[in-house]
Amino acid sequence: METLKQQALDYTLGVMPKEESLLFEARLENDEDAMKFLVEAQEDFANLSLTAPPSSLGSEVRSRVMEYTEPKMDFDPFLSSNDINNLRDNFSAQQNRYQGGQASVDLADINEGGIKDEVLIKYEHLINLLPLLSGDSKAAAGEFSELQSNLRSSPSYSQTISKILDYNLKSEDPATRSVLRTTLSSLPSLSFFSDRLREDQANMADTRRLYYLCRDQLKIMRASFKDLDPQRLLEDEKLRLHGARLLHTKWWGAEHAYFSSKGQVKCGYFFDGPVTERCVEFAEYDANMYCLANLLAPRSSTGDFHMELLKDAVPGATLAVATAKMELSEHQSLMYMTSGDLVTHGVASQDHFLWKLIEDSMLKGHKSNNLKELQERKIFGINRLGEYTYLWFAWPAIL
């Protein structure tokens, strides 16, 4: 009993290892003693908090609390649209889920040696950076000197992006798509926050945001290049459920940047439950979410955009939706980008690349080689209702 009580305390404190936490959560469903000790631990910590001296809320905490009081966005018009009704009528999940790796490439498949060097250098620096951002780091406690020293010791990530995009990249090549996925999904926002932290305006909110971005970028890179870090990739490929709450924690109230543009992210409730089965699958899902955010952030007329994750809206699927209030001209330009009609100097735009990455991911996630069929079934798409533009993709749910 004492061991079980200690487990309840560790779980409440958040110091229990992830694997043990999953086992403890599973035990709560059937073990009354486990539930009793958990309730007692939560009550003890709640009472303990009352003994602390009162303090004023920081601006970030205050804004997040106020955001919780705002009415949730009404998605009923979108969910009752012809596109989503079409999706409901035609959605079917495969028996075997996407497990990652089928479409990843080797670093040797990259034709340009300069790009290959940038990928390797970027990955090694991020590996060294991640511990400086973790929950037990000095930066997490408000001491930024070590973190800033690390960031200033190498060129900005924005320079890496510029170098790679200076090449005449063609999205039809599988190796180039892996390069684009690691360059255009989470890296632009990562470079924005790392540049801000390099300066003398570091704060804990930016540190936390950079932690999520760094962690996501590393997983996306490993999932894209199977020989980049084989040992860690083996861990990423193990069966390990990833829940929607992980995404909600990361996105809710976050500031997201795509090159020079930035905007505040708003989220609904998100559903409770798993989204993917493995880290490599979660990296794929994550990259798609970043692509949706990147497409909306520069075009939002209000400076913010909304993200939602719905499970019951389409039977058998999780539905990721991103929406923003947008001028009609911006919506039309986005339509041109996604259709491939807008080409600049013979090179597809960055936004067109983002959409191609989503298309590529839908083929992998739905075990299909027929993109036109997925488009007709509305597995992913773009739509406009009133003043709002909606982007979405459906992913097979974990039943």
C-alpha cells in the first residue's frame, strides 16, 4: 500500500517516468485503492498551495486564463459542409497503420553535398541544444546565459534555411521532400525563437516554446532520414501511444512564426485519447500540423488562427482543422498555391511545397498511391465559409 501511495504522489508531482505513468493510469480504471490514493494526493497538494503567499499572475498566465473564459469557436457550419459530409461518406481506415519509415530516405540520396552537410550540422546542434531547454535546465529556471552562449556559438538556423532554399529544389524527388519537410515544417518557427533568445530579450515562455520546437524538429528529421540517427530512430519506432493532449499543451496559446510573420494560436478542447501509435507516426502528424499553421500564419487578417482536433466528427478518423479569418484575396492566393498554379521564376513557392508535403503524407498515412482519389474523398482540403478559410486533414483513428 505504501508503494501505491508513493506512486500516486509521484504521478501527481509529475516526476513519474512516462512508461510507469501509463501503467498507473491503466491501473486507475480497476483499482479503487489507486484512485483513493490519487485523490488524497491531489487534495494534499491543493491544501498545500493555500499556504503559499499570494502573488500576481504574469502576463502570459493571465492571458491564458482569460482565453479559457472565451466562448469556443463554433465548428458546426464547417462540420456540416458538403466537403466534410463527403469525407464522412467516403472515409475508411486501413487495417495496418502507418508506422513510419516506408518513405524515408538515406542521407546519401541527397544529391547536393551542401544540403547534406547542413542537415548533419543542424541535427548535431539541436541534439546538444535540447538538454539546455528541458524542464530541469538552467534556462527553465530563468538563467539564460548557458543557452544563449550555445545559440550564439553557431550560425542562426534562419541562415540554414536560406542556404537550403537557395538550391533549385524539385518536390517530385523523395530525398528533396525529406529535405523540405525538415526545412519548412517546424524549423522556421524554431529559427524565429532561437534568434529571439540569442538577443538580450530571453524569457521563459520563449524557452518553453523552443523546447517543443527543438524536440519536434529532431523527431521529424529522424523520421525523414533513416540513417541520420539509427539508435534514436529505433526508440521512435517502438509502440508508444501519443495523445491529443500533447498537441493541445504545445499549441494552446502559443506564438507561432513562419519566417517574418507570427500569430497567436487558439485551440478548442481537443479530444481526449491517442492520436498515433509511435513517435515516427507522431512526427509525421506533427509535421502536417506545422504545415497547416505555416500556411495560415502569414495570411490571417487578425494575427491569430485556430486549431482543433476532432475525433467523433468523422467516424474512424481524427480530423485536424486549422482556420483563420482571411481576406478574399489572401484566400485566393492560397488556393493558387495549393493547386500549383502559382510559380515564381520556375520554382514552386514555399507554400506550394508545404501543401505538397501534406499530400505526400496523406498518401503514406492512408496507404494509397492515388492522390486524386484522396482529394475526391476530401481526406484533406481547403474551403472558405464566410470570412474564414479552413484547412484540414483526416488521419486514421486509433480505435
